[in-house]
Amino acid sequence: DDKFGAPGIDAIQNNGFPTSPIMATLLDGTKIYVGGEFNSAGNNIALWDTQTGQWKQMGTGTNGVVNVLRKWKDYIVVGGKFTLA
């Protein structure tokens, strides 16, 4: 949906196949978290707030690729190939 996409987050064509920098998603109420390898909406992790219709950066992000997002109690747990978050 063009309302959800953002430059650097959208899937692109690579040798005729769509590829995406998004590697993980997490739905939490009205919020959608995405992780991967991008820096346009945030540094490898971003939040789409369905109430405001905008991307929000999560803190300073990570210094590497985000591969997994999970909710644990009131926390969002992030895993991947990074050393700072």
C-alpha cells in the first residue's frame, strides 16, 4: 500500500524478483514494528504508527541488521547482527 511504504523500506526489483530490506515485523496493537537493513525510516528498526500514519525512529536504532522482533511483557526484544542498539 502506498500509504504504508517509504523510500528505502519498499520492496525493489532485483533481477526481476522483488526484494525488501525488511527482515522482521511485529504487530502490537495499533503499532507495526519493522526491522532489517535500512536507514530511511530509522537505523534498521522503525515503527509505523497507524494512528498518526507516520514512521517513527526507535531511539538511535542499531548499528547493524535486525533479523527478529518479539514482544516480551512490555518490551520489544530485537535480535540480529549488531553490537549497539
